[in-house]
Amino acid sequence: MPTTQIDFPILQQFFCVVESRTGLPPQPLDARPAQLMEAQKKERQEDDRTPKQLPKGVVLGPDGKPCRSCTSFAAWASMTKQQDQRPTTTFSKQIASTTPTAPRPDCPPDVDQLGRSTWTLLHTMTANYPERPSPTQQSETRQFLSLFGKMYPCWVCADDFRAWVKEGNEPRVSNREEFGRWMCEAHNAVNVKLGKSSFDCNRWEERWRTGWKDGSCD
Ligand SMILES: Cc1cc2nc3c(=O)[nH]c(=O)nc-3n(C[C@H](O)[C@H](O)[C@H](O)COP(=O)(O)OP(=O)(O)OC[C@H]3O[C@@H](n4cnc5c(N)ncnc54)[C@H](O)[C@@H]3O)c2cc1C
């Protein structure tokens, strides 16, 4: 007979104390591997579940789960903090949670980090675009931007980018200056949407190709 089925009030009291001190509900002392595996499986399922109430700013992905690349670090951290406060399950250890104010540099990117890195790539591509691109280069650049608009990991950002392109903002790729300005305008469209100030597109080349005229990048 499993120990937990023994009707000893003193034992029950002991298990209550164990549970209140460790957060671990009493386990049969002679739990078989199958029972342990079942309990661990249940715990994993509970850990995987999506919180029913998402904090403001957490965006769900197409799979219905929170999309890290679409969400700011602050919103993500407030969600994970909320999850940490759930009652602990069978084998979970209570991990003291402190909310960091900034993401570690070696964690998956949030929407802002991904955005900054992506704009760096995109503007640097325009900075290195030929002054006289061949028809093939122009066509491949359009293809790249079209695929980029479909594959950008922040799907809400990608949707808005495609919508902006369709609103009469087809990529202008006939030469470097045109492409650089077009990218600057694409970036400004996002800046405006996010309530940020617009960048002066007359200075896109200083920012991304030559460095500032005052020589501070030299
Ligand atoms: C295609 C795309 C769509 C996005 N959509 C969203 C969205 O819907 N919601 C969201 O929260 N985030 C979105 N982002 C991320 C967002 O644009 C920013 O990258 C993020 O908010 C971080 O902003 P930041 O202030 O650090 O600087 P960023 O906006 O990333 O800019 C980086 C640097 O680029 C320079 N810069 C700024 N504007 C311009 C410009 N117009 N032309 C040239 N250089 C410029 C500045 O020196 C700036 O420091 C998107 C990113 C991309 C690539």
C-alpha cells in the first residue's frame, strides 16, 4: 500500500508542513517511474500553457502563442513575471524572480532589438547599392523586398510594411540615391506610426554611408 494511503493523521500533518515549506505537494514515497513520468508530463503541459490574460503590448503569433519578435522586452518581461507568480506545480522549484530592466544581449531579440538590427541591414544595403544597378540587380532587389515583407519575423510589422508598399510606395531601386531615400521613407513611416520623430532623409547617406559631415565618424 502506498505510504500516502496510510491513514495516520501525524503523517498527513507532516505532508502538509512539507507542502507549505517547499511548495511541493506530497508524493507517494514509492512512486513508480511511470507515475513520475506522468506527473512530469502534466507539469510540462502546464508550463507550456499560454496565460489567459496577456499584459498590454504582448502580441500573439500566428500559432496563437506570444510572439517575442513582435513584443517589446518590457511587455514580455511583465508576462513572464506574471507566469512566475503562478502556483508552483508538482516538481517545480520556486525560483526567485527579479525583473531585469533591460534584456541580456544574448537572449532572443524583442521587437526593438530586431528592428534596430534589421534597419541597420536594410540601410546598409542601400548604402552599398550600385549607383547604376543592372536590370537584374534591380529586379533581385525588388524580389528581396517582396520576400522580406512576407518573412519578417514580426508579423504585424511585416503586414504594415506590405500595406505601406501597396499604398503607392513601390520600392524605388533605379539607383543608390533613390533606394536610400525610399528606405528612409519606409523607416519614417514606422517612426510616425510609433509616435517617433521623422528622420531627415536628406541625411540618410551621412548616417549610413559616408559618416557625418563634421567628421565625428572618422
Ligand atoms: C520593416 C520594419 C517594420 C517595423 N514595424 C514595427 C511596428 O509595427 N511596431 C514596432 O513596435 N516596431 C516596429 N519595428 C521596429 C522599429 O522600427 C524600431 O526598430 C524599434 O522601435 C527600435 O527603435 P529605435 O528607436 O531603437 O531606432 P530605430 O527606429 O530602429 O532606428 C535605428 C537608427 O536608425 C536611424 N534612423 C531612424 N529613422 C531613420 C530613417 N527614417 N532613415 C534612416 N535612418 C533612420 C537612427 O539613427 C536610429 O538610431 C519595425 C522594424 C522594421 C525593420
